[in-house]
Amino acid sequence: MIRSIIGQGLRQAGIYSKVTRARRFLADSEYRQGLLDIEKDVIATRRAIGRFMSRGAERADPGKQVLIISMSNLPVLLKFHALLAKALQLRGYTPVILTKSQGKLARRYFPLFGINDVVFWDECVRDNSGCDRIVDGVVKTFLNDKPTIQDIKRWRFRGVSVGKHALSSATRARLRGQFDLRDPETFELFSRYLREAVKSVLTAEKLLAQRPISKMIVRDAGYVPNGGIYEVGLAKGIDALRVEMGQRKGSWLFKRYTADTAGQALFSISPSTWDRLKKSPLTAEQAAELEANFTDRYDPTSQMDVNLYQSGKNFIPTDDVRARLALDPAKQTGVIFAHISWDASFFDGEDLYDDYEQWLVESTRLACANPQLNWIIKLHPANLFKLQRENGVTEETEMLALRRLGDLPPHVRVVHANTEINTRSLFPLIDYCLTVRGTIGMELPCFGIPTLTAGTGRYDGYGFTTDCQSRREYEERVRDLHRTPRLQPEQIEMARRHAYWTLVRRQTSFDDVGHITTRPVGEARHNLHQNLSITSRSLSEFESAMSVKAFSDWAVEGESPDLIV
């Protein structure tokens, strides 16, 4: 009671956050060390680029602005956004950084790059408080109709997918993929995000009407408020570029969007690009690059993988893997590759099931009923650091969903994220693959393994996967999966071409201007778990770097949806 009264008094005085941070700084040595490490990084960055990177602002046209939505407080992302802002500033655009006022590091890093126009989203929202009554009314009316998850995913406000944005944000906050709106706490959480999503649309419309924004760069384009700002920009015809960290260390993925292509996954080859690329066989050199990529992706000692998914995992002989998992050697094996059920769950494409957890549970139920095959439930290795980064939990949240099925029969085995078995060791055992739209669905067909998808938006319809149009079709195919033939040579070739252009050439490396470092999985919660050190030592060196020039040419002069180098 006393603590509550004190807390209320501190909030009224406007110092609650400061006092809370001070207490944590004094009491939590890990937190304290993290802040000190960031301070050292700011100083090191200033020393490295302070002499030259702040120059060049005179080239920018104030009437030609690029909005960079940078809501994260992680130094690696702030510095990369600053790098992109600088590249476009040198090509005549005035960067405008949209961030949160509590993200204090934005005000430390961006000025080092000569980027000083910073707008705080929470202040924009407060200034738009006049629309609160409209927001509350719209949300109340929608929720009063007791919408289903599918209703929510389809719901748009002023043309923006606010339902999906709110669902993605709420699942991320709960670290669970499924929703039961009958639960009061879940309902309240979702309602809050839905209000924020609706208000983000109205606030973005006001913001974009006040500034001459002609380009936009955004990551996490399915969360609140990024999704609303991004989709309002699409509706206004703004050149919208999405970016995310690639799978190869030092690389990033870019895609240009319009209102018509908003449902395509960022980590994909756009249909127009694929129609051109699929016609050309891989050269011997390209085929060797693809093989090297596969090798590096699963090498536990390789530093290529930005998240080090296979670190500490061993290549184990096929017979030993079969024995460890108690697989019947007389049967073929199907593998269900689980997604992280709460991470970017509703960003792109359409799903046959309500969410990743429901798909996993129903696919496992079908596996239990099909003893013609051995079955492996492969939980995603990203759980190791994603859950630890969030709250230190070590067990995969997908296990909470699977336990609803009770004890699994002997022909169904679960392989956990912390297994010592390297994923590549499973490849010789896999005869069939089930996924919604995971990366594995573009890899295994390269080895002739049939892959069944339960969602669109990434590589469905490209000729090397079996794509179902309904739950009924999907379930019938899983029941009869053991009769599915291996892929034909032409399908394998198509898969290899797609994998090359997606896994190798769409991963745009910026190693020539900045070096990415990754700390061990055990330090996932550290704000510098991943970090970016700028290696350019002059403005001309930075501007003439191959990566900066490729990005700038594509962003400023190009029309292609995919940046491929």
C-alpha cells in the first residue's frame, strides 16, 4: 500500500522513471554494466566517425524528406538506421528519424552521423489526443461484436490492417501464439494494442500531412505503431522500403512495397523478380556459392549466421541420430518445423490456421494419427536466445501448446531448441517437411524433399512446394503424406535457383562499411548482444563503398521491389 502511494506520488511529480532507473542501476550489477558498456560504445563510435560522418548535411533538400521509423533502442539498429540515413542524405534527402522519447540512445547516436531531425512518436500521439473519442468508439463497436481471430486478422481501419498489427504486438508481449479473448487479462491487453493501432493510423495521417515525406524506411512493419505508419504511407503513395537484419552476419534484407504488394513477406523474392530469375540456370560458380552457403549455415564453428543457431551443436552420424530419436528404420520420416509462435506472427501472407500455435498443434495431432511415418517435431533453435532475451525463460513456449495433446505416441518425437544435434544431421533422415512459410521450406526442396506449406506470402506457387488452399486439403495431404513422391529434377532445379537468389544474393552485406559482432547466446539480454562498428574512415570512403552505392542507387533511382547485389 505504502509502495503504491509512493509510486503514485513519483508519477505525479514526473520522476517515477528516473527513480526506478536509479534504483535498478544501484541494485542490478548486470544492468549497470550494460549501461556502462553502451556509454563506452557511444564514445568509441564518436571517436571513430566524429571527424567526418557529421558532414554532408548541406547536400540534403529540406523539401525532399525520408522518414526512418526507428523505434528500437538497440545500438546495432540505431547505428544501421543512421548509416542508411547518411547514405540518403548524401543523395539529397533530408532524413527524419521517428522514434520514442524514452529511447534516449537515438539522441546519442544519430547526431554522430549528422542526423538531427528527430521526431518523437509519443509526442505526436499526445498532440493528437482530440481523436481519442473516435478511437474508443471504433474499438468498442468492433469488440462488442465478439470477433473471432479471423475477423480480427481481416479487420481494417481506414484501409490499414490494424487487427493484424494489434494481434502481432499482443502475442509478442505475451510470448504466446494463441489468443483467448474470453480471458479478461488477454482481452485487456489486446484491447489496449488495438486502440494504439487505430490511433496510430490517425496520428500517422496527421504527421505525413505536415511533412514532405517522399520515402519511408521501416523495420518490424507488422507491430504497433510501425505497421499503421507504414500502411498509411503506402496509401499515400510514399516509396516504402522495408529492412530487416539478414541471416548472414553483416547482411540486411530490403524490399520496396506498394499498397498492392503489402502482403508479400520481406524475406522473399517478389513475383516480378522471380519471373525473370527463374529462367536462368545457375552457373557453376553460383552453384558453388549456394553449396558454400548451405555448409556455412549449419557449421557450428561458422560465424556467418548472425544468430549462431548451430553453435554448440554437433554433426552426428545418421544411424546414431535415428537411434537417439528411436526412429523406426523401416519407416520414412516427416518433420514438422515449428515457428516461433509469437514473433512476427501476423506480418505477411495468409495462414490456413488462426496462428502458428494452432497449426503446430493440429499438425502434431495429424502426425499422431499417422503411424505410417516416423514424426519429428523440430522446435526452432531461435528459442535459445529469443526467450532468454525476453525474460530468461528457457523452455519453448510452443511446448505449452503441445501439452494439450497429452503424451505423444512413440512414433512422434520432439527435438528441442537446446538439442546437441545439428539440424543438418537430420537432413538424411527427412523424407517430408511441414511448415507454414519457414526458411526450411525453401532449403529442403533443394535436396528433393517434398515440402507442404500452410501459408502464403513467401515462396508459395513458385514450383517447388505443395501449397494447400484450405485446412481440409492440408489435413488430407498430411494423412496421406507417406504416399507423396520425391520431387522431380525440374522442381529441385527450381528450388536451387530460388535458394541461390534468396539466401545468397538478396543478403546485402555492409561489411565494407561496418562490422557486426555477436555475443554468446548466454548474453542475449545484453543491449550489445549484437553490435555494429563503423569501419569507414572518411566520408568519401563511406559514400563510395559498394554496399552504400548499391543501396543508394536502388533506393533513389531504382524501381525494382528487391535489392539484389
